[in-house]
Amino acid sequence: MPFPDFGQDPTWQAESSVRPRGATLEAPDPSLRAAEDHEKKVVMITGGATGLGRAIALEFARRGCRIAFCFKDLPGRDVRETALLTETTLTAMGVDVYADECDVRDRKSVAEFVYQTCDRFNTIHYLINNAGIAKDGALWRLSPEAWAEVIETNLTGAFHCIAAVAPIFRGQHYGKVVSVSSHQAIRPGFGVASYAASKAGLEALTRSAAVELGPANVNVNAVAPGFIRTERLAELPPDVIDRAKRRSVLGRLAEPEDIARVVSFLCSEEARHVTGQTLSIDGGLSLG
């Protein structure tokens, strides 16, 4: 079938010689290369002396960050001694470290830690809200003091830290916040009312902070781990741990490094368009 005669200068030929309409492909922005986007960044980690916080500090140290971590000495635990070991390990890795005690429930204590961190490193780029406690027990037996301690540490403490770094992040038009939630925010077991409520509130705080800080180029996200192989597992009955393994579709518990690497990813430029999200890292536990 012959083509119709469009004349000497058909419209489709004329338009092909000028800028095409519709979507065009742009050249990649070289500033978005992933190379060493963590190099020399300053990360502030709450509860960074032990467990998951320590693993997060080590992960960022391996990526060339400068580390500021705080801790709170707790009765019956050698947190201060462990903090010294963590600080020594980080220093041996060749990174700059600032470590000090800080009670995240106290707004003034948080403000002082942030001030000292900036005095040491000039700024803060990443905030990791990791500090958290649990007071397990049936809610009808939970004292008001135990309830308040969990909420003030896990939720209000994160609020204090975000509020303290927000002026810094907004001033430099850059920042990353990652808060450590839990799978129990959505699927609580028996006896974790205060813990589950604090983590559910933390996820709502994450979304709200993302809305308010987004215009300043600040990403705010959370991670929700399942059971992690840390010292806290020793406080749980063996049948709880076995049940968690069986319910996980991967058939295992998380290592602290599994969570730390995802936290690092959320602070990287690869995740620059992710904000207001809670990422489950539970081995499929929440699928059961």
C-alpha cells in the first residue's frame, strides 16, 4: 500500500528537525555519584555504646564518618565501661570520636551534647535515634512510672534530639534522620504495651518530621527491626526466641550489622528520595 503524499514539507518531518515534544532524557547529574558520600560526615548516635548502637557506630566508622555517640549509665549494666571500649575501638579504626553521657529524656542534656558535638566537629550531618528501653509486663500491672520512663526515653527522647539538630540541618540545607523503631509497633506481643506505644509514636513522629523538614532537604526515616542478636536477647525466654525464628520466613534472627547497613543506606545519597518511611528489617517476621 503506497504512502499518502504529504507534500514537500510534511508536519512530521518539520517537527523532527526541531526540539521534539514530550519527555526528553537529561544527562546524569555527576554530583549524584555514590562514591564516598559518607566520607568525613558527622553522625550523632544515641545509645551508641552497646548492642545495635555500637554496630551502627562501627558501620559508619568503616565508611569514613566522624562519630559522636552518647550513652546513659544504667543500674546493673556496665554501660560506661562498654562505652569506653567502643570509643577505643573506633579510635583504633582511625576515625574521630566524641563520646559522652547524655540522658535523652532531658532536653538540656541533649542540647549540651549537640553543642559539644558541633564544637568538636563544626556540624552534624546524620542523627540516629537508637536509644531505647523496655519495661515489659501486663499493662494492668505496669506502673505509671514504668510507662513514663519508656515513653520519655523512646519517643520524647527522639523528639528532643530531632528538635535539637533541626536548626543545624535547616541552616545547612542538608541532614538525615533515622530512628530505630520495632516490628512490635505494628504487631505487639503480650506485655509490651509501653514499648509498642512508644515505637508506634516514633513512626508517627518520623512522618511528621519528614513533612516539616523536607523543604530544608532533610530526609527523616525509621527502621523497624525484628529480633536482633544483642545482649537484650538474654532477657527473653528461650521459647520466645525459638518462636521468632520459626515465624521469620528466613528462619533466623538479625545480626546487628544487618540493621546497621540499612541505617547507613538511608543516610546515603542512594536514598536521597526516600523520606517519611519506616523500613521493616525483620526477616519476614511481619509476614507471618
